[in-house]
Amino acid sequence: MSESTQHASHKSVDLTHETPDTIEALVPLMPVVLPVCGGLLIFLLAWIAVYMA
């Protein structure tokens, strides 16, 4: 019984320190990133269509 309580005392979790979330860091950039990626995709597809024709 004392062994299980000894292991439980080592499992303390520090909730005061939050790690930065990658997704939350990218969310403010979405109004810029999405149109740029969309434009690149359209250009790439048009270039492929012209190359194949």
C-alpha cells in the first residue's frame, strides 16, 4: 500500500505552465495564408493545364 502512494506522489502535474499551441499561433495568420495558398494552387493548376495542352 505504501508503494502505490509513493508512486502517486511522483505524478504531480504542473498546471500553471501552459505550452504554446501551434494551431492557436497560426490562427491569426489565416486571413493571409489561405488566399496566398489558394492563389498558388490556382496558378499551379493553370500551369499544368497549359503544359498538358
